[in-house]
Amino acid sequence: MTHKKTLKVAVIGGGSSYTPELVEGLLERNHELPLSELWLVDIDEGMHKTEIIGDLARRMIAKTGCDIKVTVTTDRKAALAGADFVCSQFRAGGIKARLRDERIAVKYGMIGQETNGLGGFSNACRTIPIALEIAKEMEELCPKAWLLNFTNPSGMVTEALLKHSTIRTVGLCNIPVNMERDIAPMLKAEQKDVTLQIAGLNHMVWARKVLHEGKDKLSEVVDMLNDGNMAMTPKNIKPFQWDKDLLANMGMIPCAYLRYYYQSKDIIDEEFEDAKGENNRAAQVARIEEEVLKIYSDPTLETKPKILEKRGGAYYSEAACELMSSIHNNKRTIMHVNTRNNGAIAGLPDDCAVEVSSVITSTEILPLNVAPFPSDTLALIQLMKQFETLTVKAAIDGDLNAAHRALILNPIVDSGSHLDAALKETVRENIEFMPKFAHVLNK
């Protein structure tokens, strides 16, 4: 399908170190995504990084000969006006907030992670109000645009947008993309010839099928994983081995993030050890970003540097840009996205956000329903969905009671008097980004 109209893409969080990968993906698809304007938006504190990345984007574009204007700005409304796609990839509070989240979690004996547990709750409460502000501005300035949410915690942010905005929204995570990338060579196959069926919640998904050459080869992949193949461990998670009996009898392949639930004690021990040497994941990311920014500053650099692959979100541009192309060209591609359940996963509300394999059209996202989950797995998913639902309520209303109830449900959050202390410290340390909780501090 040919489109004569050129496209305007606005990136909220343009100073993200991932932006060059997004630019690379857009340029590779220029024949099917006729981009004419790329707006990189950030706040004042992020403009130094955004200017550097904007210059690199211009060099990358010049190298290809494409005619795309890059605008770097703090004026979000100007960027949104008339946009066709809005890519949300901001980090509320920056890396400092992530460092703070991990420190607080470990202080109270809990797992520190930006999308799980206490850290995931904190990140959601900082992020969701901003995401809804952006959606409200889109309803006025570009009501027909698609909002592609890559901002973590993607599932909860997407759920808030789906329930509290009229903007067409879809969430995206690179974890299913990397699962496909990793499984294909295990089967000595091209990625395009392997199809996974993915289902669950963001950072809590399972591969239900591995389709290749007319067969479901899931059990074959499970055997290879149990034989010690480490191909499916992301860069941001230390190498580990699943319990062989668990994996062999599950009938599914869990994403690596499920280690936080299946191997919680091991994670806690690792994080306490890392904390002693100030070598937690947030500190590692901060060092990588500093190194990456120096490389981006090289005026001779015209391509995305390889070091970016050390970040946990490596290769997300493949999914992000393919998602844009599938929507724009009505390609009806099957992709793994965060969208409304609409019956795809039995046992969850129709209106909640789930991460499932879906058909991507120019009109809407059509989730593909999966076979019912085993009852124990479904119970975990339902528990975490309640955690997510209450967290969204807490973020929007500044409801400390909802926050407390959410965290009590979460399997990787300890309950007790120290949870109350951890929650209040989290609110106090983040009050700049959680102003609706201000009344809590006055009690």
C-alpha cells in the first residue's frame, strides 16, 4: 500500500541512549516509512544529551542521503502538533531515580529492579502521571496519532493510557524480540522463519509455542536450555540456569525476568553482594550511558555504536520501527505487544493490559488468544495484575492505601512494618515526581 503523505515522528525522551538505534531502524525502513520530520523532545536537564544525540542523528541521516529534518526541543506541544507517531521512551527522574529505587529496596531487604517489586512501583508512580499528561496533549494536538510506549514499566504505563485516554496506544518491550532472536540460532534457523506465541504481562511472559518448519519445537528448545544453552539470557541479567525439572514440566519457556519470581532468594543474594561494591544494575547502566555519550560526541561517528548492545534494551528499534511500519502500511504483522486483553488470556479482565502476540493493523491491535494457562501460572499472573491495577490507581490518585495493598500482593516484596517504612521513604524520596502523595508527608 503506497502512502504519499510524509510522516512526523516525535520522540519523548529524545536524550535516551537508545535513540540512535531508533534512528537506525527508521532509516532502514525509509522506503516504507516516508519520514520527513523527527522531533527529539526532552526536559532542560536532558538537553545536553539530546543535542549530542540530535547531531549524531543528523550525521546518520546525511550518510544515507535521506531528507529528514531533525528538531531538538524542550517544547513538547510543538513536537506533538500534527505528529503521526509519538514514541515515549522517557525515564522520569533519570538514572538518579533508578539508583535511588535500587538503594531503598536493598536497604529494606527487597529486590531492587526498575520494573518489578518496590522499584517497579516507584517507577510507575513517577511515570504514569507524565504519560497521561502527554496523552492529554495528544488528544488536542494530534488526536489521530498512535502513541507507542516504550517507557518502563511498560505494562502499567500502557494500562493507564488504555484506561484513561482516548489516544490509540500500544506498548512495546524488547524481551519477546530478543527471545525470538535467541531461539532462531538455537534451531539453526533465520529469525524470520521462527514464530513465537507469547503471552503474559510485561516482563512476565512465557513462550507458549515455537513454530518452525510446520512444527512446534518448544520441547526441543527446552531440552537445549536444560543442556546449558545460555543464549536466552539478556545483557542486563547475569547468566543463570533454570531448574531443569521446572522447565521440563512447565510446557512453556519463561522469559528471563521471571527469575525474579522463580529464583527470588538467588537474586536477593546477588543484589546484596553487588550493593557492597556499589555495582548494582543502575550503577552499571549509568557507567554505560556515560561511555556511550562520549562515543556519540565523536563528530566523525555516523552509525550506531556496538556498545549500545550492552544495554538491556538492545534491538528494541527492530520492534519499534516494524510496529510503526505495520501500522502505517496495514501490514497485519504478528508482533508481541502490550494491548487490551479482550479475551486473549482467559482469567484476566478484558480491559486490562497484557503482553501477547497480536495482529498489527492500521486501525487497531488484535490480540491472539492463547490456550488457558496452567492454574498455578494463571494465579501468579492474576496476582501481578492486581498489583499493577492497584499501582495504577495509586499513581493517579496519590492513594497510599492502594499502594500498600499493591505491594503486599507482590511476591517479591516483603510485608510487615518495614514495608510501611520502605513505602513512605519511597514517596518521600520521590515527592518531586509524586506530588499527589504530598498529603501523606503531612501526616
